[in-house]
Amino acid sequence: MKNFKIISLIVLVSLLICSVSTAPQSAINHLTDNTGPWQILNNHLATILLGISFVDVQQGWVTGGQNGLGPIILKTTNAGQNWTNCEHSIQSMTFMDIAMSDAQHGICTGLGLGKVAEGTVYTTDGDNWILSETHTEVEAFQSAGAIDNHTVWQVGTWVSLQGSGNGVMISVDGGRTFSENSWPDLTEARYGSFLNSTTGWISGGLWPMSESQSESQSHPILKKSMWFGLDKFGQPIIKSPKEIKAGGGYQAVIAKTQDGGKNWDVQFSDLDAYFYFNEIAFTDEKNGWVVGEGTNSTTGAAAAYIWNSVDGGKTWNQQLFVDQGTMVGISMISAKEGWAVGGVVSPKPVGKIWHTTDGGKTWNDENTALSGLMPFNAAMLDSTHGYAVAVSTRGYCSTLVYRP
């Protein structure tokens, strides 16, 4: 599996070198209103938006890439009415996720290839971004987190002169340097949730694909969900249900560490499942949630799921099943309240966001009006304020705002 990961990472970076340049980007401002608690804030903000982080109602960041312009970190100080491009001189392939602990400190993860195109950056002022001193020959970090101004982490896969890694890198100096910590080499590490520098969980998995699909999955937006594709112009699209493989062959793994990634306890493992895991979120030592997607084990149709643990990940119980569904992200603000983002893909793509106020005993669909726009990453601040990024069927990404 390690050799396969190395080859996949090299293909990934090679494709991005051919498709992304690094010209500066000017400020963008598109404000469109919508009905319902979740509204379109910035329509067509960028070609690809993968990460989002807000520290308060006014200040937030999104990250991704713009066709013909390169990797971008956009910042708002007025609740998304205007966005400006943050300064960085990093030749990253693209930025995949961002996590801010306050208005000055945070990290942004990316795709890197040695000194040709660096990956992870950090900031101490919220505007200017500095290359991390720990960078490997090839790196692809899908998710990131910031526990405080010093402790940050990134989950994904990397290749160094010493060998390949798959798991989490943890920093205790704000992203300047990282320690490498591989998790059990069962499947690809995708998302993380860490309470502090020692205790955390990783969710991982893969979905089965044809040879042509496995080649296209090298692009970073396609790593976020099996439903994301690219058209012939490199614009993001949502795939047809006909392109998704029914039945088994999926992989789903959850593991926990209590010593900063040195040792792992595999709490869930199914390497021939009908689903794979996406984002995981723990609010404390006991209460955690993970979202996933795949197929209905009975009918073979598309399906999405939410699982919950109340014993620190030892056991997991299904809380929500969505027929014809997709679900990528989850944002919990307490052990009682949170939001899961995704949608349904048939008969046509419609974005949906589910909300719970009772720890997941019930999940309510908050919006059915996001036709052709699929949310996949959310940053919730409290019960009445939050933001999300979404991919459109028309080949671009937008931002959403929560206005209950």
C-alpha cells in the first residue's frame, strides 16, 4: 500500500504542476441572497474552495485554488461581504484546508513537492503566511486543526527520504515545525479530531474506482468526496450516480491516540465495507461523531450516514441514514449541537445541511433550496452563526452563511 500511495502522490503533484500557476489574485465580492436559514453568501467566489475557518462572526478565511491564478488564501473582516488575498510567496500546488486558533495564528495545509512546490504554511498575524520548516519530498494533507496558538495538526500522507508516512503531523510551535506520526497502515488517513497535543482520533477510508477514475482522483478536490469530479476544462462538478460503484469494496477505519500519535488503538475497521469515512468530530473524551458515504447495502443506491460514539470511540452507533445521500463534513459546537453538510444526488444534486440539538438523537434537514450546490465543509461559531463552502454543478465553488 505504501508504494501505491507514493505513486498516487507523485501523479497528484504532477497533474497540479501542469494545471496551476501562481499569479496574484485581487479581491472578490459577489453577494447573493437566498431563502432559508442557509443562504448563498458569495456565489462563484473561486474555482475550488476546500478549507474554511472563522474565529468570530466578522473574521474568516477560505482556501483553495483559482484556475489560471494558483493557490489562494482569502480573508474577510466583514462577514464575507468582501474578500482579499492573503500574502504568501509559497509555490504550493494548492491549499486544501485551513485552521485558525485566533485572528493572528493558524495553519494552512497544502500539496507539496520538495522545494519545487512547498505545502504547509503558518501565520502569526492572520495576513502573511510563512513556510513551515518541516516539509517533506511529497505531501498531501487533507485536513487541519488548531487547538491553540501553539498546538496545531494536519492529517494526510507524506513521503520523505526516510520513507512514506500516513497519519498526523503535530506541531507545538504554531506550525513552524512538526513531528511525524503514522497511524496503522490499513487505509488512507483523511480527517482528524484532536482535543490536545496527545489525545485525538483519525478517520480514514477509500472508495472503489475504475482505472480511469483512480487516475482522476489525484486532483485534490476529488479527494474530498467520491462525488466530486472535474470537467474537461478542470472545473469542479458533481458526478452522476451512474459513475459510482455499488456494493462492497469500500474501506472505513477509525483509530485513537493518547500519546500524540506514537501509538494507536484501532476502534473501527472494515476494509470491505459499503461506505467510507469522511470528517470526524469529538467534543470531549467521550462524545464523537463521524460522517460517511457510500452505498445502500441492500439496494446498491447511493447513501450517506452519521455515526455517534458516547464512550470515546470504543463503540459506534448509526444515527442517520440518507438514501441517495452524500455527506462530507460535520461541525459540532457542543455534545448536544452540531451540523452535518452534504446533500442528495438523485434525481438531481440538491445540497442539504442537517442540524441536531440533542446529540444526534434527531437530525433535521434545515434547507432544501440549495439546488445544484453541494456544501462539504462548515465552520460553526455558535447556535446562530456559521459559514460553509460548497461546490456547484456549474463548475465553481461558493460560500454559504447561516442566518436562522
